[in-house]
Amino acid sequence: MNPVNTLQGLGLALKKAASEGDWIEVERVDARLAEFLTQLKGTGQNAALRQTLEAVRQLHQKVLDCAQVESDLLEQKMALTRRNREGASAYASFMDVEELG
């Protein structure tokens, strides 16, 4: 297959997986993309390939930024859950002491 077409296909797969929030698939496509780029290293690059490489690089950066936002949101939710659990546990302990007294 033509390297430009392969790269475009991987870019589309990356974009689709990210837009669906399928981070496991993003990781799989990212690995395939890294493998393909490694294979491309040292080969001649025409203008179409360079242009496609740049477009996929920009897309990859957007996906990385999106993943970071998702990661930050998840961390915030986890912190909130921990705080709520600690509060509920403290409240439950207080209620147990009240019942004993």
C-alpha cells in the first residue's frame, strides 16, 4: 500500500477512536502509527508524504491534548470520590459513637 494512504488511514483511525473516547483503541492505533513511522525512517519523502506526516502529527498532538484533559478530569473525579468516601466514613463513625452513647 502507498505510504500516504497508510498514514492517512492511521490518522483517520486515531481521530475516530479519540472522538469516541475509546482510549484503548487510541493506544493501539498509536502503537501501529509508531511502528509505521519507524518503518518509514530513512525512506525518501515526497511532498505529499511530508504534508500527510505533518497533518497526522498535528492530529496526534490534538489527541494527546484531549487525552490529557480526560486524564485531568478523571483525576478530579477520583479525588472527589475519595473525599466523599472519607466524609461518609467519618459520618458513619460519628453515628456509631452516638448510638453507643
